[in-house]
Amino acid sequence: MLPALQSPDSTPEHPLSPATSVAVRVEKRHRGTTFPRPPSIPAALQPEPDGQHQQDEDSDQQHAQKQQREQQPPQQPETKTCTVFDGFFFYIYFSGQVLSITPNTQEQVEILKNVSTQFEVALQVYVMLPNADEIIKMQMRNDSGDPRSGSTFYYRYHTLEDIYDWINRTANDYPDKVKAILVGSSYEKRPLYALKLSLNNRPNKKAMWIDCGIHAREWISPAFCLFFVHYLLSFYNVNTEITQILDNMDFYVLPVMNPDGYKYTWTNSRMWRKNRSPQNGTSCIGVDLNRNFDANWCTTGASPDPCNEIYCGPFPESEPESQAVANFLRSHKESIQIYLSIHSYSQMLIIPFSCTTDEAENHSELYEMVKTAADQIRRYYRNTYTYGAGAQIIYLAPGGSDDWAYNLGIKYSFTFELQDRGRYGFLLPPSHIQGACNEALLAVKTIAMKVMEKPQAATGSRQAGPAA
Ligand SMILES: [Zn+2]
């Protein structure tokens, strides 16, 4: 169908192997911009010299890439020059190399034009990770369903079955603190359980919602939700900030919002992104759940094509997974004051809006929060996170859960993109889970503390931002 630029969704599947799929980072520039000619890496894609550790990491990365180049000449794409079409340049930067895409058909042009995020779109382009199979095997290794196997449980990736088991155990182990709430079910009828952490019965408590795993292949996301719940329960009455937060705030944590897709990434196709619902009139499967919410639904930055990675679905909340979350938030909007969705990769702390270039009504307040969180991460972990409104720092991405939650009246609404910045992308090795989770935890703590400092805001009836 699309010989050179197939979406992995329509790729003939090789179980567990995305050997010919790579996560790509696409740089879009408007017509008229002056460019240096490739093959040098465009300045915009050079590592940012912003912090000693980052420099170290980049040096380390460059060294590894140099070694890799020396040991194993990379497979080169047929076309190595920069390509202009329809007003845009498209670069692909991966593993230290810049590649370009030359679309051969109008259909391919449309795919590229629909690339709306720098970090979430995987195109089958070239073999770029010669050891991708090994990295995937490493991710699936040592999976153990027993949380009692120690804290290392949280520094590994887990199958969907083990995550369900963990949810049950956690609810059983903390019967007075944790409840598993069934918020809905997936297309394939898998239950969507959110854990409610409530450490006391104080009246009028604020609450925070966190969902993980909207996008199936972003394995670090469910790993964070598990880590986060474990951390809160372990450090209540131990860590001052955690105690203060839990004394004043309940948490709803949905570890896997897209269980069908997550299961599929373990059994069939590691790079699967969407859910698994069949679509009328096509053999292409799945809707991008983070384009399926009613926030400027299916406008620029989403696709009406069921075969596209960012397919918005036939109508807003068409999918049982997004509908379940939307219904839960609607019915709890009086108490939930913070919405957070966890994704990967690219290290970003994102605030509304992604569905429009308009600024959120409380943009400065939100911006200050993510800036402080990013500063904290840099200070404690010497790692760099970009922050700001989604449409400003990435691209237009309509139909996202964070913008929808914001428009519902949850004025503290965020999306985090966890590690890394493209070295491994979605295939983040287990050895990086701890670091990624600690950084996100610090950002959550920072934001929760800041929201707690605010006077209790009225929720529910507020009309915030532009109409969805
Ligand atoms: Zn995502």
C-alpha cells in the first residue's frame, strides 16, 4: 500500500519485532525559511548545551553513536538529501543521523503532512536500530508478577496480566487506603481499573487524576503509574511532602487506559499506538485515544483516516476507553482539580492548549508550575525537560484528554512526556525506569504542592478557555 512510508499499523506483522520501524523526530519548517543543506545535522536538532549533565549525556551518546558507526555501518536510506514539498522540510533525526523522507506518492505526502507530533509518530522508514530485537527482549526479561520480589519490581516492565494482578494485590494489601474502581471497559472487554488512594476522610478534599498508557507502546507510562502508587503508599508518614499531599488530596490512578493496545504490544507488535477497535469499511484497526476527546476534535493535527496513527475516530468519545475516562471525570469534576496524562517520549511538561494556539485563561499560572517542575528536575537529576503549551512547543494536536479535561473545568491540566529524548524512544530500557519515574514524581509533587497552596477554587461550572 505504502511501500516506502508505511505506517506500522498497516505493516505485515513480525511478532515483537519492529525491526523496520523507527520512532522518528520530524522537524517542520515553513516555506521560505533558509536552510543549510544536509547532510549536517540541522542546528535545531543539535543537542542543547543546557546543563552539564546534559552535555555529559550527549557526549556519552555521541561516543556510543560513534562507536556504533565504526562497528556497524548504518544502513543508509536511498535518498540522503533534504526534501521540500508542500512548503515543508522533513528531517528525521535518529541515533545521531539526520535522514530525510522523499515521498513518492500523494498518499505519502498526506502521511507526512499529518505528522503532527515530533515524538509520537512511528513511520516505517529505514532500519535504524540494528539491535532493536535485543532491546525489546531486554524489556520483556525478568518479568515477575510478584511485587514482593522487592523494589526492583517497579524497575521492570510488566505484562498486562501482571498489572491486573498488581492492582488486586495493592487494593487487598491496603483495604483502608486503596480502592480499585471499575471505570469502564475496553473494546475487547478488558476492565479499566483506577486505584483511588484516600488516606483520610477529611471533607472537601481535592483530588488528582493520573492516567497512564493511553498510547500502547509507551511502556514507561504504566510503569510510572505503578511506581507512583507504590511510592505514595510507602512514603506516607515517612516523607514530609508526600504526607502533606496525601493528607490533603486523594489520587485516582488509572495504570493502563488502553489495555487492548498494551496487550498487543507484548504479543504482536511492540510499536502499536492506538486502541484495537475495528473500523467500518476498512481493515485498519484502532483509534488514537488521545485524538478522540471532544476538544476541537479532528481538526488540524488529527486524521480522519482509520489507517492513520493519529486517527481521531468516527466521532468524539467513540471509543469505550476515552468515554469511560470522560464519564468518570465528568462525574467527579467537583473534586478533581488536577488532571495528568503520562506519555513518552521527549521529556516535556505540557500545559493546555494543544488543540488551539490560543492561550489558556490561567496560562501564566500553569506555565509557572511546569517551569518550576522542570527547574527542580534539572536541579536534582540534571536532566532537561521542555515545558509550555502543547501547540506552542510541539504541534497542534486536537482531541487530547488534557485539553478536554481543562475545558471541563479542571484548570490544572497537564501531559507529561517522560524519558528519553530519542535515544531509545519508546524502547526505553528497564535500567532507565527508575530515573524516568523519579523525575516525573518530582514534577507531580511540585505541581501538587503548588495547587495545594492555592485557595480552594470553584470547579465544575467554570467556562475555561475556548469552546471545545
Ligand atoms: Zn503518547
